[in-house]
Amino acid sequence: MAELRVRIGALELKNPILSASGTFGYGLEFSGMMDIRKIGAFCTKGLSLKPRAGNQMPRICETPGGMINSIGLENVGIDAFETEKMPAIRKTGATVIANFFGDTEADYIEAARRLAAMDGVHALEMNVSCPNVDKGGIEFGGDPAFLEKLTAAVKKAAAGKTLIVKLSPNVADIRPFASAVENGGGDAISAINTLKGMSIDVKTRRPKIKRVFGGLSGPAIKPVALKMVYECVKTVKIPVIGIGGIASLDDVLEFLIAGASAVQVGTMNFVEPSICQRLAEELNVYCDREGIARVSALVGTLRTG
Ligand SMILES: Cc1cc2nc3c(=O)[nH]c(=O)nc-3n(C[C@H](O)[C@H](O)[C@H](O)COP(=O)(O)O)c2cc1C
């Protein structure tokens, strides 16, 4: 049996296949359709100190090879997450990465402090990259100097729990942001969040998304994601978690070969709710067949030149 375990900061994952925030609810919605303990971890929907209703509908539409969403970080809030969701999540035995965000720096710090102290939360993923909100999104991840300061403050509040910082692709160059996370003491980077996009209904001449723009995700974004993950890997020494359009074992392998230590699957959970479990099983079979004793031996094996 191949060794699929990977380490992200202080967090040991049983395999490198994770489900991405916002596409897997609070885990419970999927636990009846798959064995949630068989995947490396799941990332919760983005959590904030106060509950949020999200944006007005329509806020999702399908596009070739993907979708656009403008959910606007709708979530139950950290209090309800703790009292209404966490007891049932703990019973599943899943590895839980709490994805979170704030409207202010103080909100980010307090959210991290609360989640890090919560029984059953194994690691934190800080979202500084949502394209669908006026506050609490990319404005926090849009300036490397500020991102470094925020990462340092949040890492302190995380009290020893692994802190992953999730980067936006909606920047001219992702590398200074990757460095900012590393310099701020972040344990890992996850990339990418959605790409800004737009779609129009030609019959009505109205945008298909109420807010006009949304975030594009799914297989259509994979080449962009892969390139950005590769750039991050070349820039920092901390682990990078690859996200963007993953739909098959080959997609997983591409991200690992590019240097990602683990991957997250997002949009494809809507198409095939048990895809993460399937990919973890397929990765195991692949490693055995190819004589790869440890999956980590694949990481960063891209041949160039
Ligand atoms: C409907 C939807 C909601 C999302 N919500 C969040 C969120 O709350 N926090 C976050 O960090 N990313 C969120 N994302 C981004 C995904 O986690 C992921 O980074 C992105 O979709 C790219 O991966 P994919 O192409 O596999 O979907 C969301 C994506 C979708 C499609």
C-alpha cells in the first residue's frame, strides 16, 4: 500500500485530496453520500463572526466547462457553526479545515481565535480572496504588505493551529502574495480562488449574475490555476495546496507534479458528490501500480528544459 499521508504545517492528512470551501457545505450535507473520513480533509464554507445572508439571486450560472458564482459568503456565523454544526461534524470523524474571513482586520483575528480554540477544528484556512463581496474579500489580499501583517496577526491568534492562506488569482502577479504569506508566518498557501467572470443572457440582455460579475470556477480554470500554483511553488518553501478545476486523477497528478503538496476539489463536488473519495482511491491504485511508495515523492517532479 502506498503512503498517501502528507503534512501541511502541523496538520497530518491521511491523503492529499481535500474538498474546497463553499462547495462542500459544512461537510454534513455530503456525509450521507460518501465516507468523509476517506478524504484528507474538508474545508468548511467560509465562516464569519456574524451570520451572513449573501448576495441577491441569481447568483450562480453555468458556463462552458465551469460555473460563475456570486454567493457573497453566505454562512451561519461562528456561534451557530459551533453549537449547531460542530457536534455533528465531530461525530463524522472528518478532518476539518475551517475556512474564514472578516470585514476588518480585527474580525479576521477574532474569527481565527474562536475557530482555533474550537474542539474538532484541525486547521484554519484564511480567505483573503473572495471576488464577490465589497468588504472582506480581495481588498485584504490585494496588498502584499498588508497581507503579511494580517497573516502574522492571525497566525498569532491561531495559537499553534496550522494556518493556510488562500490566494486570489485576480492579481497581475501572484508571487509577491505568496512571499507575503510565508514572511508573515503562514504555514501553507492554497491557490486559487475563483477568477472574476461575467455571463449575459442574450434574450433578456441581462447579466446572468445579479451583481454582474462573479467568480469563475471548474475545469475551465485549471490551466490558469496550475500556472499560478507552479509560480507559488517556485517562490516559497512552505507547502502549496493546488485548487482549480480538478475533475480527474490526471488533474490531481498535474498539480502534484507542478509542486502542490495537496489539492482541493471544488465545483466538481456539485457534479459528483463523492468525487474526492474516488480520487483518493484512484491515487492509491495509481501509486501502487506505478511503484510509487510515497505520494510525496511525486510532488514537484516536473521535468523542464
Ligand atoms: C459556489 C461556490 C462557493 C464558494 N465559496 C467559497 C468560500 O466561502 N470561501 C472560499 O475560500 N472559497 C470559496 N469558493 C472557491 C472554491 O473553494 C475554489 O477555490 C474555486 O471554486 C476553484 O476550485 P474549483 O475550480 O475546483 O471549483 C467557492 C466556490 C464556489 C463554486
